[in-house]
Amino acid sequence: MIALYPGSFDPATIGHLDVIKRASLISDKLLVAVLHNANKATAFTLDERVEMLKRLTHKLKNVEVISFSGLLADLFVKCKANAIIRGVRTISDYERELVYASANRSINEKIESLFIPADPAYLHISSTIVKEAAYFGGDVSKMVSPEIIGDVKKKFAVKDQRED
Ligand code: PNS
């Protein structure tokens, strides 16, 4: 099975990495696909997000990191994927993912989506929370892997004290 795990990964969290590891165990090949969306501002460039993910996954032999723009459904066909993987933490995640899965399936009925329930230890972790915490100088060492913590700290390094 070729599984496709798409996302913004801005940046990848330990929750993402957990989903990658678990998905790699149930697939022959896992393609982690980083979205390049010109309309959406990201903290990390596409190259930075891809490079960090490569660093995080280089030991996982059946995992490959790629980037994409445009429709996920088109990438699915191009990669000859069998399933899309998405991690689900909360009910609101589930509601959003159900809509994405249905939209993708209405574009191409062969697209199957598989949801991996987040490890309870990671329910509160998201890229948004990581960025917000890091912006205000909070400790994100329990939210991102040691391999990329320096990148996150550097991105949000502050010269002035932020008070507002
Ligand atoms: O990590 P994210 O930001 O929650 O990932 C969202 C992602 C990349 C899965 C979604 O935005 C996506 O698939 N974008 C590509 C455009 C697309 O195909 N949209 C869904 C059908 S209209």
C-alpha cells in the first residue's frame, strides 16, 4: 500500500511524527506530502518544512518526503497512492477531516482516507500552538522533536521583549 500523508507541517510536531511512524508501519511506502500554498502565509518556507521533515524521518526507510501544490486528488493519482492518511485529535478535527475526505472522494471516488487517532499524550499539540508558544518564548521542547527545536527557536528568536 502506498499511503499519502499530506499537510502544511508548519512546523512538524511530535504529533505529526507519531502519525508518520504509525502510518509507516501499516503501509509499504509512506509519502509525506508538504503543501505549497501560495495563498497561505507560513512561518517556515516550503524548503524549510521539507528539510526538517527529511531530517526527522531519515531513519524510516519506507518514508519519503515530497512537496505539492494544487489538488491533493491530483497528487493521489500521480503518486499511485492507495490511501490518504490524516491524524485526528478532536471532534472538530474529525468534522473537518470528514469534509476533506468527502470532497476528495467526490473528486475521485477511488480516494480512500484513513484517520489515525492521535496519541492521547499529543491531543493538545498543533503547529499553531507550537508557533504561538514559541513566539512568546515558551518552552516547546515537549511539542517538537529535538532534531528541529533549534530551527523553531531560531525562527521565533526575539530581540525585544514582547509584551502585547
Ligand atoms: O496540515 P493541514 O494544513 O491541516 O493540511 C491541509 C491539507 C494539505 C490536507 C489540505 O489543505 C489540502 O489537501 N490542500 C490541497 C488542496 C485540496 O486538494 N483541498 C481539498 C479538496 S478541495
